[in-house]
Amino acid sequence: MAVVTISRQSGSMGREIAEQLSARLNIPLITRKQLLSQILSNTLSPKELYMLEQSPKFYLTESKKGISYKELIEKSLLEEASKGPCVILGMAAQIIFANSPDAINIRVIASHETRQKRFEKKYGQKEEEASRLIKQSDRRHKRFTSILYNADWADPLQYDMILNTDNMTVEQCVELIAYNINLKESMKYFSFFDKDTSNNNAPSKKPVFKHPAEEEFANILNMYGIAWEYEPKTFPVKWDAEGNVTMAISPDFYLTKFDTYIEITTMDQRYVTTKNKKVKLMRELYPDVNINIVYKKDFYSLLERFGFSGGDLINEFNQN
């Protein structure tokens, strides 16, 4: 784990979560103030520091280093992350580290009402003033990300995890993030192990067929040197009113050379009807995709033609 980025709404307790997470994992916490006043203190003048605090557009101007301040900040954050694990608060770090496999990008939010109450309690402000400051802060956050990266600060696709602190404590959020980090690290380890194992055993790896008929059909394809993939793709064919997929089809075989999907049908008639319905819908929804059904009688003809029609096998098919 190299870096955890935390983007937060004001009053969502994102800063408190970042601070406790840093302490819990015993790794540095990098904030914008720290980056500018400590890490870059020997690089930037007081005027530059002031402008970087005040204006997002100033980040786009060229610095004395010959690159924009935006690029200087990015370079500095990447250098800090390269030194070891750290927590980065704000600075659109979720975008800077978007393509890093070692980064976990977190967004902390809360409802306007919850944030308003926290502002009132923390700063002793009245309701209207607290509400105004929260809206102003949200606009500044949004403007910063929009100007520098032409991105939406609230876009959920920028984050690996979004935490709503309306009914969650700082401690609970820290526990969830720590668990997510441990899980990601474990998955990286096992993914590497599985990849290494699959490479070593690639020639012997076989798909697990759901029905003997599929395995026999695969044998026929292999006999004639026809390249195939087993259930490589699923096609949704029906949705409910909310847009949830309620019916889908995963054709049994894809013949790569012929760009054709094959659905094997050897079971009893009630399943054949369902498969026919799915294939019909698939043809209507995906007219550019080729799909064919191999029916029971067609399959038996193929078995007999290519020598896969042993009595035991036929009896097994007839029982299904």
C-alpha cells in the first residue's frame, strides 16, 4: 500500500478520519498546508504560497522550476508517495493517483443538515451562517478540481470507497478503510500467486463444464482444430423498471475464428423454451452478434458423425 487519498466535504469529518488513519497505520499525513509550508518551503516564495492558497487558476501558471505549479504539486506528491506509505488529504490527489495500483481513493461525505450542525457546534455559528459557509466551501472544492483537471469533484467513479458520516463515527470509518487496505493487499498477493500458478500450468488448465454435452462438443471442436472459448461473455437481455438486469444469457461457446456464439441445448423441453426466448431477445438487442443454437437432435447427429455416441453417454443425455 503506497498511498491513501482522502477527499472530503467540509464538516464531513474527513480531516479527523485522515488524522486518525495516519495515526492508526503509523504513516505520514500530507495536507496542502504542510506540502506548501514545509515540503515546498525552500522552493516557493511567500507571495507564491499566498497565491496558491487563494487562487486555483494560479496553479496553472508557470513556476520558477519551468513547470506549472499544478505540475510542481503533482511531482511533489508523487515523490512523497515514493518514499513510503502515506495519507494525502485533498489537493485532488484522487485524480493524481487515479491510475496507481497501490492507491486507495476515499471520499468522505455527509448531508448538508449534518454538516451544518457540526459547523454550528464547532465554530459557534448560527444556522444561516453555517449553511452559507458550507455551500461556499463546496463551491471552492468543486472549482479547484474543475479548473485544474476539468473533472467533477463529486464524481463517484473517482473513488474506491465513499463514506457517509451521517451515522458513522470517525473510528468506524477508520476501521473500514484499514480493513479495505488489508483486503486489497491480500488480493494483490493472491492475484500474483494465482497468475504465477496459472502461467506454470497453462497447458493443463481446462474449463469446468456445466453439462457433459458441453464437454463433448468441446471435444468435437478440438478434433477439428476449431478455436473456442467457454462462456466468455454475458449478454443482458431484460431489465426491470429500475434498470436492474433480470435476464441474461452466457452462450456456451464462442468460436473465435468464425466470430460466432453457440448455445448447446440437450436438456428437457422446458429449458429449451427458455433458451430459445433468451436467444431471440439477444438477436433483437445485439443484431451484430452471431449466435446459433445446437439442438438435441443436431447434437446427437454430430455425436454419431464424429464417434461420440456411446450407449452410456446417450443414456446420460436422455436422463437430463
